[in-house]
Amino acid sequence: MTRLNSGDGILSRRAILRGGGSALTLAAVAAFPGARAMAQSDADTQAGGDLPVGGQEAFSFDWLVERARRAAAEDYVPPEPLGKPFSDLNYDDYRRIQFREESAVWAGEDAFAVLHAYHPGWLFDTTVSLYEVVDGEVTPLTFSTEDFRYYSDARGVMAEVDELPGVAGFRLNAPLNAPGQFDEVVSFLGASYFRALGKDNRYGLSARGLAVNTATSAEEEFPSFTAFWLERPEPDADHVVFYASLESESLTGAYKFVVKPGRTTTMDVTLRLFFRRDIEQLGLAPLTSMYLFGPNDRGDFDDYRNRVHDSEALVVNTEERAVVRVLNNPPRLANSYMGAMSPQSFGLVQRHRDFDDYLDAGAHYESRPSLMVEPVGAWGRGAVRLIEIPSDLEANDNIVAFWVPEAEFAAGDELDTAYRLYWGMSPPGAESDLAQVSRTLAGHGGVSGVDPAKDRRKFVIDFLGGPLAELGGDQQVKPNITVSNGKLEEEVLQTIDPGSGLLRLVVEVSADAGAVVEMSADLWLEERRLSETWIYQWLRE
């Protein structure tokens, strides 16, 4: 990560409505059709600075970086909302608008990937510009109502519209789960939000281009991708390359994405940021997910399912240890910071992969992807920040995690950095070679079956596999437990299954009312760490 200092030379919690697999779900609507190219002679007058001047200069990332640098010296101009009739579309209308598969860009017998677009309207009341890049030459992509099918009331709302003012976003489809079957791989829709899938995944958590002043004393900004330049992939390609411009009140940015679909889909992200003004907090590689309840935190939910979440833990890997922070749906806004020096990776993971873990035949939470962030180069000192927001609906994304550099950023500064995203069932870094935190349970303290000790909280942590499966019965494994802002009342370590290396650590903790209790635990054999480090935050009511 390179920081250049000028002095030296949620949607306030946006509700993401999730589809359950129907052909008319929001996820399906993401498809966007093929486009008709605008004549190059029209480009300069209609592209608004999105093309190299006069078509004489080839498009490149360096050109986009300079464009972002120049824009940072100008005042921010927010996009104009589309207004009627697009603003008249409600959720039900919007999901009844489908992109026509036959309109897909790049479609053909030898296609590696095809591009679809999202219809504007409903929550998505501004548009983005899409451009195709071939050998450095840029051609605008345009779409009309002919590229969409309108069902039910949506047909009436859009009856008087022929030409669209633009599109809300796009998705890319490619063979992912079977040869010749073009499945959705990645989707960009709304501000700087995007999602991707690995093999056999269903959409779950999202990523963002950037987080600015999230949950700080300053007003949060939601930077938006305003234009995308997509390189047409060759028939024998194994990846897609595209670029994006980012804008907000406080900064501009140039992004490059390289997406390679697979069992674990990878996205290489390179970015350059230019700051218009001082900001209080920069969040790099932000991740957004949903955690409603699980065995460690059932809340007041009277539900037949065992678990409802897109992600169950935040994982942070450093040279010293692998940290697993089990997620909560807290009674009030909760914050956690995990300090690190150039972390190896971090991300939000879904580890339970059996249907019986969730018992949801519609949502299939067992198929939601884990997402790990792997920094490219040394990111220096900083912290992974986790924000947990109280929620009573599984349609609400209430989990946010991102990297906060220790450095501060002021007007005139620049930032040059890169990272790789891994989306899939078990991406690199989501699991470790150590004994894993396989289960966390919680309940009242005291002896089970007797009057509960309601002034205490009992936490049951199961560690499984890794070095524990190789130990003899006479090995003296010991727990290392820390409790901050509370008191450790009791601890018990039990061997449940020596063959698989399943050990159970039971701890009971007490605290004053209203306390924020931070706990950690891992297992050791003399000077050797055997397990991941379990971390948990308990908000004492």
C-alpha cells in the first residue's frame, strides 16, 4: 500500500432484498442484455469525458488514473435522480422486469463470458455508463426497453418509455457450475456494491469499493461507481478485465478488476484514490453481510431453523495466529477492532455447509459464499473493524467489516493499493491448519438442569481437528483464556472425541450490567499453539 502525502510534494443500513431462486427474483433481474454500439463520432459529445480525447489516445488504467486525479480537483456534483416513471417502480415491479438473454453482450458460439445490464428504477434511481474496450478503443454500450421483458404492473409503469437514460449496473455470466452453462459470476448494482459466486454458491454477502466515515462522528459517505470500461474477453480467455471510476464528496478513484471464475472465484482489485478533503476514517475492502441468529445468539427468535446467517464469523490471519471472531446480532450497535501489522488475510466466512445446519429449503444458507481479502504488498499497521447492527429481519445486512489503515488521509493525499478477493465454499484463509473453532454455544451459567445462574453467561467452544487429532491421550493440552471488562468464573476443558481431535472448552463469565466484555481463548501444548484463537464480544444486558 502506497500513501502519497500532498504536504511532501446503513444506505444507512441498506436493506438488500434477497431472492430465493425464482426466475423473477431480484438476483435474476440482474441480467442485462446486449447492447447496440454508439458511433465513435458521437463519443466525444456524449461520453462526458469517459473516453480518451478525440479517440486519439488508447484507453488504459493510467488514463483512468489521470482522469480521477483531475476530477479530484473539481467540486463534487451529485448525480440527478431519474424521477418518474422510474421512481414509481416498487420492489414487486422491479423484480418483474427481466433482461432478455438474447440481448447479452459478447454472446456467441465461442463466448467466454456475456454481459447483462440492470434496469434503472426503484432503489436504483441513478445510472452508470458502460463502455466496451477492444484493443484500447472504447465504444459506449446502450440499451433500450426492447432489451427487457416487463411483466404485470411493471409493464404499465414503463408503458411510455422507449429509450432508457442508462442502466443501473451490470452482471457477467460465464461457465461456472457446468461446461457450456452460463451462470452468473459477478454483479455490480447500487453505489459501489458488488457480489460474486464460486462454484455451487448462492448469493449472500457483498463487497464494496470503499467505506468512508462508516459509524463515526462524521456523516457517512457512500462512494459510487459511475462508469465501467469492460474489455471484451477473447474466446480462449479464463478471466475478464474491467475498470471503474469512483466518486464521492471526499474523494475520487480509479479501479481495475480482474475476475477469474472457478470453484473459488478470484477478483484482483487495483485502486488509486485521490482525496478532495479530509476524512475521519477510510475503510478498505469493505464486506457487508447478514447475521440474524445462531446457536451462540438466538435472541428472541421463535424459528424452526437452527441458524439464519450469510456469514458466521470474521476471520483474521496474521503471521502469529488465526483469529476467529464469531458474529452476533447484538442488542445495541457493537464495534470490535482487531489490530494487525500487514495482515495475511481477513474475511467473513460461512463454515457450516450441511443442510441440517440451517434446515432452510428456500434460502439454502449452507451454499452462501465465504469471502476472504488478501492484501497485495505490505498494508502496514491498522485494524480490521467489525460493526454489528441490531436486526430483526434476515433481509437486512447488519454486519460490516473492513480494513482501517493507521495513516490519516487529508485533502490532496493519494493512495495506491491492491488486494485479491476469494469467493467460494472454502477460499484460502477461511480455514486454517490449526484446530478450528467448529462451534460456539451460549446460555445461562450454572449446572444444566438446575436453577440457572442468570448473573453469569456460559460459553461452549468446540475445537476440532488439526494438531488435536494427532495428540496422544497423555498430552497435557491447556487453554489460554483472557477476559476484559468481566470476570472468568469457571473453565473446563474436555476431550469429546480423541479420534477426530474434538475438545470442548466451557467458560463462565460474569460482568456488571451494561458492560462490553471481550473474551479470547485458544489451546496450547507447552509453547505450541494448537488452535485458532476464538474471540467473542458479550454485551451484558
